[in-house]
Amino acid sequence: MEKGYKTKQREKILEHIKDSMDKHITAAEIVAQLNEAGTAVGVATVYRYLDKLVELGYVRKYILDDKLGACYQYVHNNEDCDEHFHLKCVECGELFHISCDYMQGIDTHVLEHHGFRIDNTKTVLYGKCKSCHNKLGGEQV
Amino acid sequence: MEKGYKTKQREKILEHIKDSMDKHITAAEIVAQLNEAGTAVGVATVYRYLDKLVELGYVRKYILDDKLGACYQYVHNNEDCDEHFHLKCVECGELFHISCDYMQGIDTHVLEHHGFRIDNTKTVLYGKCKSCHNKLGGEQV
DNA sequence: TTGCGTGCAAAGGTTTTGCATGGCA
DNA sequence: TGCCATGCAAAACCTTTGCACGCAA
């Protein structure tokens, strides 16, 4: 897939996502914040461009909460993210990159035993990180 | 939380979910299938009862796909908790359920070594299934 | 009888789509 | 110039909610 034209809107959107690299944001937030900044961009444009960015691998899309919609987060550099797994805390939103022998073996196992080739750049394991789990009293799975 | 009244609608809904125990189904599917079976049940009723069943622990709710809505699956018995992983092919979109000892160990490994508690109802591993991979000539992720 | 459950339709929210216009290359 | 991108509004979707009525206990 090609990158397409470079427009003022896309520039602003990408810039904003990059600025929010440390956290994830929703499409609505992008629209609202660009609006406040004086650079109004249509909702449709944001969604269409986000889709493209996800396809191109520049942005990752998360479904954290049922209602609330999807969240998006910029991916610094997709080269080395190919080799490890990503854990996303559904509470605080923090993204952990984990890489160890055991996890390395998952790709191999799934490929050999289930005939499925995992794409680590698109895959995210959801759950609760240690601090959020402790914070919540640790009731539950 | 108490179980509430026993009604004909609830009986039908629960029966249907149990019958579909081997897979998960959406609220819309339940409505449609009960409708076809001649037992029309309102959408609101299905959603309200599903919520209750989830709270009571009889049913598990999955948020696997962005669009398509939530999926529900009956839980036989909280013990042998069929915590399984989901693989979704990015090409054909097919969803595979895998459940084997190796994969079972992932939750444990990640919890013990990385302090992260994976939520299988939200987690989906993305990649390419065997047939799609072959079809595309296997040029890699 | 009491109050929970149901159905319907309306409302809620996010995301997509159609179409005419605008802008990149 | 030709095609892609944008904006707007309407539409599509799933899910929730309000309200009056029905039914379980």
C-alpha cells in the first residue's frame, strides 16, 4: 500500500499522534484537540487516515473498552517490534514490550502446531499490569 | 447478585447459548436464531439477560472484533475454564480458537515472569492462517 | 399484590459511506 | 489534467434506555 498524497490535514493528524506517543488517543480526541488548536479536520478524514496509518504499520489500534471506541497509538519504529510481544494494560494504558525465550517460542509453536503465522507488529496481548492489579485490590482473574 | 425470575424468554436464551457452547455468538445472532425458531425475543431482553449472565459468571463476553459487536459464550464450569486464545487471520478474517497446553502456559509465564495478567476475552493474535499464507506465495509478514 | 421482566421504539455513541468539491502531483 | 483527499451529512451499527404492560412469585 502506498502512502498517498501529502496534505495539510494528514500532516496535522500525524503530528498530533506522534506528540501523544506515550499514550493512546481516540479518533474523537484527535478531532477535538485539532479543533481546539484551530486546525479543524473532519471526522471522516481522521478515520480514513488512521485506517491507512494502521495498514502501513505506523500506528497501532487498540480496543480497550467496549464502549468508548478504538484507541490509536503511534509506533516509533516497527523494525525491532517484529520480534517481541506487546502487552497493553487495559487500566493505565501502558504498553510493555516483552521479549524472552519463552515468548519467542510461541510464534514457532503456533506455526508448527496450528499452521498460523503470527504477526507481532499487529498483535497485542491485553490485560492488567502488576501495579494496576495491586491497585485494584487484586480481586479477579 | 440474585438470579431473578424465571421466564420463558430467559429459558430460551440460556438454552440457545448452551447449545452453542462450542463457539461464541453475538447478541444479534441469538435474536435472529430464536426468531427463526419461532420464539421471538426482544433485542433489549437479550442484552439485559446476557449482562446478567456475565455478572453471574455463566457466560463469558468477548470483545474480539471492532465492528461486529461483542460475542458471548457459555462457560460450562468455571473449573476447567476453557481459557483459550484467539487467532485471527488478517487476510481472510477467519477466527481460530486454539487451546493447548503450550498456549495455556502463556498466561502463567507472563504472570510469573512479567507480572502481567492476560485477559483472554480481549486478546487476539493476528497473523496469517495456513491457507492464506500459501495462497499469497508466502512472501512473509 | 408487588415489582421484576419484556417489548417497542427512541436515543446514544462510534464508525462508515455517498457525493460534490478542493487540492496534490 | 487526473486522481486522490476532504467535508458534510446521512446512514449504518451495536447497545442502552424510557415507558407502559405483562407476568412470576
